[in-house]
Amino acid sequence: MKKVRYAYALTGALLLGGTAASLTLQNPATAQTAQNEPGAISAQAPRAGAPMSFADMVAKLQPAVVNISTTQKVTVQQQANPFAGTPFGDLFGQFGGGGQGGAPVTREGQSLGSGFLISSDGYVVTNNHVIAPAGRGATVESIKVTLQDRKEYTAKLIGRDPTSDLALLKITSPTALPFVRFGNSTAARVGDWVVAIGQPFGLGGTVTAGIISAVHRSTGQTGPFDSFIQTDAAINQGNSGGPMFDMNGNVIGINSQIYSQSGGNIGIGFAIPATEAKPIIDTLMKGQSIKRGYLGVTIQPVTDDIAAALGLKKNQGEIIGRVEPGGPGAKAGLRSGDVVTAVGGTPVTPDKTLSYLVANTAPGSSTRLDVIRDGKPTTLNATVTVRPADDQLAALTGAGDDDDNDGIPDGDSAVAPASSALGVTVQPLTPQIARSIGVDSTVQGVVIASVDPSSDAAQKLKRGDVISSINSAPVRTSADLARGVAAAKAAGRPQVLLSITRQRTAGVLLAVKIK
């Protein structure tokens, strides 16, 4: 998945989705009502099901769409001059910082995106990634908003929400500005016509049309806002932050991402639904921060393999991987391997994920969790807390590399019927081994010493992985692993569910076939 930002003079410009255009303001002095006020568009809109032209509708809406650009300062670490101290040092000194050992330098950069006015006094909605620093070492110096008549204004950042990728800006104009209102995206249906207005590749105002390809579309990015409107209307680099309109001129989405292997449009674009965006924008407009519910767990979908390993029906809830010690999930009694099927009576589905339902639960409130544990249904009550910022969450979950791990004894001393049946050999996890493979000292289990390349485990496990449980039963020795495999065979299950810790990433659940 690629979010599309068109960046100039910045190395490694991000591919982020959706933006605005060069526009022509129409009668700004009379813009006291929304450009898409009820009745203003419907009489001019194309016939439902057989559009003859979008021109009248676009002429009414386009003045409310703006171009957004930023100027940034980027600090770049230069490489040291490899010829320093040699007869060629002066000749090549101009490259790589001369004899200064690669001193950092500051350069200027720009980014380009779109947005749209939502009030006559100058509030502008866009994507957070349009106005965010382009990368490490970058700072945003200024934000500029350009209207359709090419009038330029300096914008003030009112608020931002990286989790939903939304931001709110404010410009000041001596005259009333054209604007549009949010519509009701819950009424959007697959097959409905939509129009997207933006500024791809830094061109002028560009209008594209298409249909809604899907609603509640997950892009594979875990989180509380992984639910988008998918469209085949052309969205390219530089379209980020631009509006998606229905045939009545309502803003039903904010163009945000594209799926592309080349960086260009292939007919798969994504927009943030208006009903998700408006409450966040309203909160930012009040100067308040966004607070979401949090359980303190990692989550995985119940795949076919996991369902088979646990004897569950397909597409039934989501499974808990790691439970944060002392977190609200742990206090509620959640365990790794629990499958949560409903939150507050609302079923957990691909359209309404566990992250989504918990995030939309008010922090401090108590909610009921319907759980399947060891094949049996049970209920728990959890008091959710405030969801930490994304960077804090990343630090909590951790991330490791894929380098081979050292410090694990080789040999056949740990081979047991269980590990042979899974295609792995295991060793007891000692403090010395834990340190050598980068695993926290609190982790318990057995460490994989080798993997049979002909086994299913070879596709999923690697040397240095720590197995902490099998089908929710703790694993501390190879005998524990053997009992888990035997129990799975007795139940007629062709695979087992292992809880894995890989360096700093704990609570990863993997279904492995029995040989």
C-alpha cells in the first residue's frame, strides 16, 4: 500500500494518495453558503445511472478545492570524503564534506498536496501526510494554500491526527471563501458514481470520475482506521487530501491512498470515509486532542490455518497475540490465544475490526468482550484506557531484523517427538541465549535451534524464534511441545497454533502443520 505525496528536492519522495488542483475562484464575495448546499447541486447533477456530463457539478464544487504546499528544511548527513588524507583529497574534497568527516548539511525541500475548504472563514481539511515532515531530519517551515484564482495564503496548522491521517488548517481572507460540507458516507453503495478533484503530479486542477468499488475496505494496515472507500476514479501522486464527491455534490471521502506497484494509478484508490473524518475534524476545530480506547494487546485475524489449528469456524473474530503486562486487557483477564468475537455486543468482523471497535469506545468506560477460549465461549469486562501515540505503540511492539542469531547450541540433544513432528529442533531458553538473540529476559519458552527445510515450519519459523505456547498451553520444555502436538492429533487437527517471540516482537501467532 502506498500513500501518495508528491515531493520536490527531497530524496525518496513518499507515495501517498490523493491531492488538489490549480483552481479558479468564482464570485468569492457571494460565498455565504456551502458550494454543495442542498438544492444547489441536484438540479445540475447528471442523471442517476446515465451521466451525460459532470461539468455543471464540477464548476460549482471546484472553487472549494485548494492546493497545499509546504517548504521544509532537511538535514542530510554527508558521507565522509574517502580520499581525505591522500594526494587526491583536495581534488575530491568538494564531495562528501571534504576533510570534515561528512558533516551534516541543511537543504530545502517542498511537498505538494490537496485539501478543501469547509467554511467561509478559511478552515481547510487535508491529509496529515501532506503537511508532515518528509522524513527524519526534516522540519516544516511554512504551509501555503493556493485557491483556484491562484491567490495564495499562509496557512496555520490548527490540529493533526496521524492515526487517521487527517489535518486541519486555517487561512485568513478579506472576503468570504467558497466551501463544501461533509456528506453521509454510510449511504454510499458499491457501484455509485463518484468524482475526485485533485492535483496529481503538480499539474493544474484535475477532475476524475469513477464508481465506488468497495466500502469498509481494509488495506492490510492494522489499526483503528483501516476502513476505506475504494474507487476506480483515477487517483495519483499529489492527490492526497482532495475530496471525493457523490452525485449530489456531498463530500463522502478524502482521497488518501493508492495501491500501485509503479507509483501510477491502476484503478485502485482509497478514501477516508466522511463519517469517520468529520468527528475528528470537529474535535480538532475545537482545539482538542483525539482520544481513543485502548486494550493493550496485539491482534491477528483468524486465518484459515489458525481456525483449523483451534477448531474454530472461519472469519470468527480476531485472535489475541501478546497481552501487555499491567494493561487494560491483562487486567480484564485476556490471554494470548483468546479469540474476541464481539465488543459491547457488536460482532468483530473484517468490516468492524477489534481495533476499530475498541478505538471507538470512550476511554475510561467498561465494555463487555465476548471471547472463545480453549474452544469454549466466555465473557470478560474490560475498562479501556487512552490509546498511546503511534510512535509509543511502535516502541511497545518493537521490531527486529532478520539476521541469523548466534549463541544457540547446535546438535540433536533437544530433538523430541513433538519437535520432529513439527520439523524443528528446540533448546531450553537460558538467560545467555535470550541475551544473544535479543529477547527480553521475561520471555519464557524454548528456542528453535534448526528447522527442517522440507516442513511447513520452514515457511514460517526460523532459528532463534522462541516458542512460548502451543494451542494456548505454556511451553517450557520440549516435553510440553510434545504434549501439545499429541493433543492436537487426538483432536483430529492437522496443525497447531504456536505463540512466537522473535527478538523484540512478542506474541506472534503462527499455525504450523504437523508432519
